[in-house]
Amino acid sequence: MKKTKKYRESKKTSLMTFSRIKNTDLVKSKQLLIAKKAAKLFIKKGSGNTTIREISKATGLAMGNLYDYIKKKEDILCLVFDVFHQIVEESSFGPEIDAIEDPEEKMRTSIRNTQKNIHEFSDEVKLMYRESHLLPPKYLERAKQQEMRQIKQMAGYIQTGIKKGTFKVNDPFFAASMTFCLQASLALRGWTFEGKYSRKKADKLVENYIMKNLMTEDSELCS
């Protein structure tokens, strides 16, 4: 119960950072809209060359209304990172995933949910890897902390699986970190699968590759 409450409070704080609106659900939906539309523009033109007017037009929000959900244009790139990390944390590492007792089922569910998010937010993932150096230092550190928290949560899932005899890896943190890299590659290097595998097939191959390495002694992730 305490963990669930702490998770919700953390999510609420993160959502409200850029907004002066107090309705959390409204803020979440509008910031998601802004993040997705802005990411497409940033991928095409670069964040520095995209104007606030263009973002206003893409979102359908008047410029005055846009500033209800951000403080300045520079916040939007930070918002892209923030929204993506929030969604991944909710769907792949939230209380519902924590409640799954079987280690293999927990890992597979977390992996599948993350893959779904990687595909839905492929523009955001590409943007995050391409332009993270443009984030102000405090927001870059924030993004790193958000991702590190998720890696540590996954490492915890793996550690539990080791204790129950399901997983065989020697270094849960390394295995979790490599899992994150492999899943991000679906957005960053997914073009290499085009014409050879369907998206569903590629997702399944990545999932099974990860699980095989977690469950096999002397695998790539066990050394």
C-alpha cells in the first residue's frame, strides 16, 4: 500500500511540474498531446528551429492556452522526455505489474508493455536519443534519474526471479540495463527488420531473446 501511494504521489508531482493547471487528468491529456505533436516537428526540423506558433497550430491549442501547460518553449523538449517516462513507468512498472507474483509472467508483461510504448512513441524515443544533449542540466539529470529508476525496478524483478530459481543471471542490473537497450532498438534500429519480420514477429523475437538469456545459464547476460 505504501509503495502504491508513493508511486502515485511521484507521478502527480511529475505531471504538474510544467503546468499551472491543477486538474491532473486534464494536464496529463494536454501534455501528452503537446509532447506527441511537438516530437514530430522536432524530428523533422529540430527543436531549435521549431517555433511555438508551429506547435500551437499542430496541437490545435491557442498560444495562450499552450502556456497553461508549459512555462516556456524550452520546457517542451523536457516535456517529451517526461511524458514518455511517465507512461512507461505506469504501464511497465506500476502497481499492476508489481502485483504479478510469477517472475516470468511479470517480466514478459513488463517487456510487452514497454514494446507497445516504444512503437507508439517511436518519434519520442528517437528524439530523446538525438537531442538529449540540448536539455538543461537539471532536466537531463531528471531524465537520467527517471530511466535509472525504471532500470532498478526491472533489476528488482530479475533479482526476485533469481531467488525463486526462475532466472540464472549473475548481474540483475546489467541484465536490466541491456534489456532497456534492446527494447529501444525497436525504434532506433527497427528499420533493419523491415521486409523480413512483421512488427509482431520482431517484438516476439526480442522478447524471447531477452527471456532466454535470463533463464539460461552461461548466457550472454550471465557472465
